[in-house]
Amino acid sequence: MNKILVVLLTTLSIFSSTHAQLNSNQQAALEKMEDSMLVPSREMILNESPSQRFNSDSIFTRRLVKALQVTNSFYYPFDSITTVSKLYSPDSSFRIFTWQFEKDLSYYRQRGAIQMRTKDGSLKLFPLIDMSDFTPRPTDSIRTNRNWIGAIYYNIVLKESNGKKFYTLLGYDDNDFTSTRKWIDVLTFDEQGTPRFGDKIFDYKYDSIKTQQPVYRFLLEYKKDGRARMNYDRDLDMIVFEHLVSESNEPQKTFTLIPDGDYEGFKWQNGKWVHVEKIYDQKIDMTNVDPLLGNAPLEDPLLDATGKKNEKKLEDVSQKNRQKEEQSKKPVVPPKKKPA
């Protein structure tokens, strides 16, 4: 999964830029500091040793904060740091850094920070402290940057209602060895300019897959490597995600949920994200909108015309998943060396 994550963050870095307002001294200083972050930024994701990953993560964090203290650093893109997501808000009022620390396959923790744009170029930074492990229901409340529900953000959608700005964040979380999570969270700022995550603006009816209302952020959790797509479609002006079904008729078990080829979504209406049960344009183009997963497939639903499960197709998908799991467990046999 780490290699896939690097691909995602490399793609994200292509789109995360703004107009440079740096003088030559600031530019030179930041380039030098960026060079010093290259090795730890890779090692904190790719090193095989958990202790080395942890150590590199600490080094990278300290060096990033030091670099951000350079005046006007907000305008420096850090393009060569490809293991970290760097997203500017659509109105360029802030940018958000997020990345992931993996202790083992059962422990993933996200790191992050919000850097605000300031008039004098000084640093105004909010660290993001992932507290996901310490709540049984991460959808249930408004959160601060100090008890954040962690995710690696890959898109920001700006909407307004009654003069208030709502920054909708789309994020990815490896979660654990059984399931993957994607999040729709909402970032707002209070009168003091302090970030707040979450709001009761998700309007949908409870079903066996979705979290029971009320929710302050929307969770899409599914089988590990299930590759359920979720992102914002500009043409439809909607957040689009794949409909999930249980491959074993146990929808309460998130590790059994897989996409069935249909799409649903959220449409912004009167200050809320209102659920759209079925999106009928089955050739939704997700090119460059979910860099982890690429294009959405053409329709191949696991439901028949009456809305019931197509058991044969469901079994075919399950069989393919089992084959992948069995294949992944086989030891890798090194090639035989040719005699000298």
C-alpha cells in the first residue's frame, strides 16, 4: 500500500501550486531546506523498519516546521516532497499538509498541519493531531485540530451558505489490515480563525451500509483494497462515490463491503450535502480526480434489473478477491542465478 500511496501523493503534488511571492533569498533558503527533507520524507513511508519510519517521521516534521517559519513560505510548493499531500484551498486562504505513519498493518496514524495565508508572510500553523484511535464513533462530533479524525486529503471543495464558507475535504485512510476508509469531512473557521472539523450538514437516510444519523462527517468504509471510488465531479457538481454491497450478506461487517458498479452521491443544496440515491450517468469520468485509483469503470453492476443481488456475479467477484489474497500469501521465490 505504501507504493500506491506514493503514487497518489506524487499526483497530488502536480495540482498543488499557487502564485509565487518569494524573493531570491527566501527561495534559496527554502530550496536548501526542502533538500534536507527529501530522505526522511521517503524513509518515513518506505523504510521497512517501524522504528526507522518513526524516527524519519520526527525528523521530517521538525524540518518542515522550520522551513515553514521562513517568511512567505506559504507560496513555496515543496514539489519534490512526493510522500506528503499538499493542497491549497480553492480561495488560497490556507493549505493543508497530510501524510501517514504506519506502525504495522493494524496501526495507521495520519499526520498533518494547516498553514494559513498571512498578510505579512509570517507563519500561522495549526498542527493536526490524529485521535481516531480514541473514539468508538469518529462521525459523532465537531473536532478541533487537537482531536482530529485523520485522513490524507486529496481534494477540497469550497461551498458557501449564508455568508459562511464550508471547505469539504475528501480524504483517504488505510485504517487497518481488514478495511480501508474514505472520508468526507467539513472544515470551517470560527470567529477567532480557529479550524473546526465536522458539521451536521449531511442529509441522507440510514441504511445497512451508512452510519446512522446524526453524523458530522461521512464515512465510506469497505474491504481492504476494495478500490471504492469517491471524489468531486465538477461537471455534475456533486461528490460521487460507489455504492457498496456485502459479498457475504453481512453489511455490518465493513471488511465484506465491495463496490457493485452503481454510483450515488451528494449534491450541495441550501447549505447541506443532500444524498442522491442513484446517479444514472454510468460513464462518470474520474480521470485525475482520484489519483489513487484512476478512472472509474464502466457500468458492471452486481445488482440485477429488479435491484436484487446478481449472485453469480457477486460470487465471481468474491472468487477473484480470494485468489488475490491467496496469491499475496505465496512466498516470493528469487530467480536462480545463472552459472558464471
